Amino acid sequence: MQHERLSGLIAATYTPLKTNGDLNLDQIPPLVDHLLGSGVTGMYVCGSTGEGMSLSTGERKQVTGAFMQAVNRRVPVIVQVGHNSLADARDLAQHAAEVGADAVSATCPSYFKVSDVPTLVDCMADLASAAPDTPFYYYHIPSLTGSSLDIVDFMRRGGDRIGNMVGLKYTDTKLHEFLECLTIDDGRFDIVWGCDEMLLGALATGANAAIGSTYNIAAPLYRQIIDAFTRGDMNAARQHQLRSVQMIRTIYQFPFHPAMKEVLGMLGIECGPCRLPQKRLSPGDTNRLMEDLQAIDFFSINGVVL
């Protein structure tokens, strides 16, 4: 399938919710404007960051439609449609194609584990067939799906079977495996990096695009990493990456995605809480998070003065 490869920083978008857990679609346009203003080059909707697995199928369609309308073709939008029900996944893929998504992506089923690579190919072929003219990216995130199947073998087999499979969202830390994926069939697939705190290593390995949660709050910092790497200033690139590592370590003192939503609020982008089982931070923890971020001069990344 002919398609334009992804490049730069693709934000894994958060789903704005009201305090009672209902969707808050009115907050999607401000979030999109914030992301575009910070320099992201694409958006990945209803993934792990966007709590896709905590939303109903109908809600996921609403969120997808709202992002498509707000983005209005300014950057590519990739919609994550993975589901434990392949029927629902097909429904979501078809809907994403109908509203004009640039690509669809999917995790493997994760309650009943996929036991072998041929079965995983069967699952993804079934799902991707619902949007045969839309590019498909498999979403490899073993830390959440529990799938430890050979991703290189899957890409080779899947590429022979799934006509619209164009790439992979690789959310793991094995740079050697990432490199193997990049070089399958002389670079046939668009392999997108998914571990923010290791972006520099991925760039050195050959990454041209990355999808991440912290691009919502620190895209200018990651652009500095890319710029320094591109001009060959590895000392500067390492210093910028270290700042990313320190930022992520600070946020990880708390449940990550609830903390990230609080950080967005500190930047003036209200996304509300996460849904259970992810609990909202207490006011005390939110204050502590803000103080710890101030201590590492985080807010200067976005030009925010608190």
C-alpha cells in the first residue's frame, strides 16, 4: 500500500473527561490547538494514553470524530481501534476510515492471550480488513498486553498477509529488536518509536517518528533532542534527553496518566481525571507534583510562569 510515512513527534492524545467521568468533547479543540502550537506533527487517538480501553465503543467513536473535526487535516491522525472483541475492533476501524483517519492501529487482544504468531496475524488480518484502504499500524506494547510474541516474525508474516499493514508502533525498550524491525525487507515498514525517555537512542538506531504521552507536555524539549541529534551535537542531545528522563522520573512518583492529566491542567489544558481503575491525584499529591516539577525547571519548557 502506498502511504506517506510518519515523521517527527506524534502526541498520544489524552481524552478529556468531566469530573464524573463523562466525555468532555468541548476540551478537545483547545488540546489540539495546544499540541499543534507546541510543534507535534501528528496525533494518536484512543491509545493507552487516551484510555481507549476504558471507553465504550460508542465513546471511542465520539472521541475519534471530535479529534478529526478539531485537527481538520492539519496533521495526520492515527486511531487506535484494538479491542478484546474483534467485532468491536472491526466496527471501530470501519468508523475511523469513514471519518477520514489517516491510519488505524491496534493492540492485540489481551484478556484471552494470543498464543502464537500465526494466530496474531489472523486477529490483525481480521481487524484490518474492516478498513482495507486505510493504512494499518500494529501496536506492540507488551508491558500492557502481556504479549511476548516475536514481533519481528509477526511483521514478516503479517506483511505477507495483511495488505494494508504499513508499520508498527513499537512501545518497548529493545533497541536491537527495533533495529531488526526497521530493516525488514530493506526498510519496507514504517517503524515508529514509542518510549519517550529513550528517544535519543531510537534516533541513533534509525527512528524518523515517535509516538508518546509526554509530547503532550514537553514537545519543545523533544524537538531540541531531534535538532541537536540532526546537527551532530551529541552532548546537547544527551543533556536534553537527560532533562526528559528527569521529568518522567518526577511524574512517575505518582500514577503516571492521572499525574500527566494534572500537568496538562497546570499548563492551562483541562483534561479532567482518568477513569477508574486509574484514580485522580489528591490535592496534596498534585501540589507536591507541581513543586517537584518547579524544582527541575520543567515549566520553562513551555514558557509557563507559575
